[in-house]
Amino acid sequence: MVIIGAVLMLVGFLLGVPILWSVGVIVLIIGIVLWLMGTMGHMVGGRRHYY
């Protein structure tokens, strides 16, 4: 999700499409939160690790 968010942000910035930029930021933040929860040992979506 982190990579998808970064790609959406980049495409939104280069093409000047604000909705892609906004969605990219949201997906990036969600991906970082899930990644951090997974590295701290919390189960995310029934999995011990979130990659």
C-alpha cells in the first residue's frame, strides 16, 4: 500500500490531478500505519506480520 500510495501521489502531482494526490496521501498513510502495527507485533487482518 505504501508503494501504491507513493505512485498515486507522483502521478497526481505530474498530471495535475488533485484527486489522485489526495487518494495517494490517504493510501500512503494507511499503508504506513499498517506497516508500523505489523512491525510492533500487533495482528493486522489476521496476520502476525504485514508486509
